[in-house]
Amino acid sequence: MKATHIRNLIAAAFAGALALAGCTHIGPKAVAVDRFDYSTAIADSWKQQTLLNIVKLRYTDLPVFVDVASIVSGYSLQTGVNVGGTISSEKAIQGNFASVGGQAIYTDRPTITYVPLTGEKFLRGLITPIDPKNIFFMLQTGYAADFILALTVESLNGVRNRSAGGGTVREADPEFIRVLQLLREVQAAGAFGMRVEEDKAKGSTAVLFFRRDDVPADIMGKTAEIRRLLKLPEGQQKYALTYSPVRGAEDELAVNSRSMLQILAAFASYIDVRRRT
């Protein structure tokens, strides 16, 4: 092999090594894949964990939650090219010699931190009833009224939902089921809404109101039926939301909202685990 060929081979190998080191970027490519995969894995694990805790509550066991506190995913790609050669004198016995070698080392080292959800703050969040205004703000954003209220409310103005408290199941009042159906239809027509009113004595108060302008006659009839079923004053268009298991003042809509633990228990009341035969 001629010396000129050896030099060209070494130069080409060196240039290739520089190109390989300069054009290899694993970070940007990993973001699109890993973000989706990690978010899917976390979401699926939360669903499985929640389902397990619902089954535990069905059989009077304590729920346990473990959160994913952080995910730190580290990548490294190490590449190298070895180029060697010998150019001998014209009369040397061994002649000219050239060698090219390469290596690549890829390391994926994710660090995932888990934190058990315990302590007073977690327990308070688990057993504290949801603020009624937050429930109705969810309706304002477009969530179906019949689904959300059936899930998060024990009673509306004393009209009771299906309950699974005390280890026994009590079915919902027929009026409650009818109210949910009517609220869903009125919601679809855009005939009720939410706002927050400021009062110097009471502070901020969430108010539910029924629209009167540009509302079809059949929807007006349904809002009137809602007021009748919930024993609200006829003709009144707005009601302050309050947390209470019983009826409040005439200008109030008493909402007996559930806690997260009650919501899980309500789901658990529908579960019946049977062994396969």
C-alpha cells in the first residue's frame, strides 16, 4: 500500500470521526418520545392505583396513594474512532500498514422518585368536602351537569343523591334524578351560568343564575320545574351557593358536596369482585 493511500485513509477516518461527534444529538430526539411515554405511563399507573383503592374501600380497607415526585432521565452517547498506520521505508520488510477502529457507548439512566401521600395535609384534602363553587365552575367550563353532580354531590337543597355511607346503600330520590336530567338539558341550551359577587359583609359569594333573555319557552319551563323540585322560590333567577346538607334561605342553593373519599366510596359501592370458576 502506498504512503499516499495511507495518508488519505487516515485523513478520511479522522474527518469521519469529527463528523460523527459533531452531528450526533440524542437529546432533541428523546424529548418527543420520552415525554409521551412517561406521561402515558404515569397516567396509566394512576388509573390502576385509583381502581385498586376503590376496590379496597369496597371491602373496608384503607386507600394508599404513592405519587411520582420527579423523573430525571439522563442520556449519554460516547463515540470514538481509532486510526493508526505505519509508513515504512522503501526497503523495509514489514511494508506499510493502516488500521481503523471505532466504538460507541450509549447510556440511559432514568431516576424516578416516589413519595407516599401521607400526613395531615393529604388527609385533610381527602376528607374535606369540595367547595360547591368549584363544582359549579366545572359545569360552567362545559362538563356535563348530570355526570358531575351525580359524582360530587350528596344532596341539592335537601334532595338526596344515591349514597353509600355507613356501609349501606341508599338510592337517590326520584326528584334528584329528574333535576340532574333537567339541568343537563338547561345547560346544553346555555340557560344557566355562574359568577362571583363581592359583598362587604360576606366577602366573595358564588352565585348560580338562570337566564331569561333569549331562552326558548320549553327551557323556561324546565328551569321552573327545577325550582319546584328543589323547593326554590318561583320566579327568582339567582341563588347563592352554600355548603349545607339541608335547605338554606330562600335566596340560597344548599349544596351538600362530597369529599374525595366519599367519591371513591360512591364508586366502590358499584363494585362486586367475583372469583372466576
